[in-house]
Amino acid sequence: MSPVTRGFRGRRNPESASRTPPGQYLTKDFPVLSAGPTPVTRLEKWTFSVTRGDATLRSWTWSDLRELPYDDVTVDIHCVTRWSKLDTRWRGVSIDTFLRDADLEDTVSGYVMAHSDGGYTTNLPLKDLTGGKAWVAYEYGGQPLAAEHGGPARLLVPHLYFWKSAKWVRRLDLMKVDEPGFWENYGYHMYGDPWREQRYDGD
């Protein structure tokens, strides 16, 4: 499977230049880019888990998720294929809530591998998911999150390139050592800061 294209062309609004990372163009659309077919998971079968290797620290059903406290957040998102979309509106549960419920004491050191339906993975430093910086999002624009955008629930990590916001997320696996996920194995950057243009290995 080949990586997605590097190129994307849209309109860059000078008034929003301070919110648009280098090399990005604004779009009013919400482009759909996926590494494979869109998986379909029935909500009664859906679960989300925090694991450490073979050990499950905590797992939640869809009903459990909807009973957790949620945040309504408005954030800008930036795709590695060079589009940016400003003021996107989401509802989701903070990763801090899941880690607290999993009785995880150390929420700074270490790394996480996000696992999704369909086999997609992506790696992140644990500290980039805590402190109100990331969510498991299940609504977009006031509506249930559409499957093509990662529904029923996706990871939302808006300060990194959007491939780090794993669609159809089902599990966060805690790791001591950083390891590459799906796109990282194809040469994408291990971290992915849009303001430093960390698109590919070596950027």
C-alpha cells in the first residue's frame, strides 16, 4: 500500500495566516483520506481500552463512553497532505479522563500506540495526549461523527498533523519505548508537528 500524496492545493486566507502552519492551505471542505476501506462497527460491539502490552488496564463500552464527562472543543486541524481547516467543532472525552479511570499514575513519561479498527496504528508521546490536549471524539459539527471521518469515535490530537488523530480508534497501548505506527513505517515523521513541518522522516 503506497502512502497518500504529498500534494494538496487550496486557498490560503491572508487573514488566517497566523493560524495556518507553513506549507498549508485552507479548505472549507473536510477531505477524506484513509489507508484502507472504512470499517463498520456496531455500537453494541464497540469498546475502547487502555492497555499495557497484554494487560488491559480498563475498557469501556459505547454506553460507558457516553456516560463519561465530555468536552465541546473548537480547534484547527492540519493534514500532512497540506490542507488545514479552522474552527472545527467536536465533542469528545478527554484522554485524561480515560487514564484517570485506568488508575494510571504516570501520565507524562512513555509513549502510546493508538490502535484502530482496520489495523491502523499511530504512535504518540503520552504527554501529548494529557493535560487537555487530546480526546476520543464522537461528534463533529453537532452531529454523530460520520464513519468516513472516523466514526463512531476517533482520536483527536489537533496540535499534531491529523494522521496522528487515528480514525476508528479502539485502544491505546502504553509503551516504554517509542515505536513507529502505520504511516511512520512508510517514512512519515515519528512526531508530526505541523508548525515545524515534520511531515516525513528527516524533516
